[in-house]
Amino acid sequence: MKLLALKYCILIGAILTSAGLVAGPLGPEKIVTTTAEGEQVSADLIYQFGSDAFYKEVSKPGNEYMQSSLEGYSRDLVVSDTQNRVFQNQWDLGITAFKSGYHGCTEAFFQLAMVPEMRSNAEKTAVCTKFRIAHENLLKSQDYFTSAKSSTAPTVSTGFTIGLVLPKIDQIARSGQNAEISCMKAILADRDNDSRAFQNELEATGQAVHEMKRVYAELKVLSNDFD
């Protein structure tokens, strides 16, 4: 804790020296006065002041790139134990929903190839329903991961990881939606006895699923939880 506090003091000092910041009620004069009176300054006070100073500087014009990079994160640069627990809970829910959605799409694709051999329309329609449910689960995983992001900071490992994971989840969710749409077109082509159109939509679905698999391999590199 002392080492981390020292690092934050250095960070804050650098920010103050270069930018001449004054952070309201938690400004440097508050810390100096408290120290002069013999009271102990808590690490939380240092962390909060550092966060306030950092975000005040980032909010200035010309820092739009940094602002977009920090979007969705907690404004606390050092997260609490409570935030870590919330992050882990939302992360775990996101992993579960994602795997359900991903595997639902891959399984439905193999079923779609068997549609011409299915006898009932209900059985055929159920294949696209499986794609729809899978896509919904992928969207749920996005919500969970977004919530996890709001409980961490870009300065810690969990924040770095979630920042890389979310764009890839978005890619997979969009591919899942494309697969669902292609499935519906394939079912309509089958009902019209248009084998060529069905084959084209089956291939389009396969391309969407292939893209999901490609991005999923990248997710496994980012976290073992995706294995």
C-alpha cells in the first residue's frame, strides 16, 4: 500500500507540476495543511485527489482521444475491493452468457445444413430460433462486460483486459446477428424450393460463423476464461 501511495504521489506531483492543477476541496493545500497539523493522510485521500486531478486534466479540449479511451470506466484510478468483487461478478456472468451465445450459433449452423432433410416447418424454424436466442445471449454478454468495465479502471490489469475484450465481443455479436439473418433467408429459400438460394445463404451463415471463430481465438489469448 505504501509503495502504491508513493507512486501516486509521484504521479500527482508530475501532473501538478506540468499542468498547474487545483482540484477544489481536495487540492494540494488541503493535504499540506492536514500534514502540518500532525494528522495522518490516508491513501484513499491521495488516490481520490489523483483521480480528480487526472480527470480534470483529461477533460480539457485537445484531449478528446484520451476522453474516448477512458469512456465507460470508473473514475477511480485505484479500484476498491468492492469494485473488484462487482467486476468479477459481472465478468463471470458475461463469460457464461458469451459461451452460451457462441456455442449456440456454431451448433445451429450445423443444424441449418440439415434443413432440406427436415420434414416439418416447425423443425426448420426452430433452427433460426436457436440463432436468435444465441444472438440475444451475445448481447447480454456485452451488457455484463460493459458493467464490469464501469467497475474497474484503465490503470489496472482488469481494466486493460476488458478494454481489449469488449470490441471483440461486439464483433462476434454482429456476426451472430448476420448468421441469424442468413438463416432466416435460407429457410425462406427452402420453402420456395430454391436450392441455389438456400446454398448461398448457408454459405453466408458459414462465413459469419467462421468470423466468430476467428475472433473467438483472439479472445482466448486475452483471457483463459474464454477457453
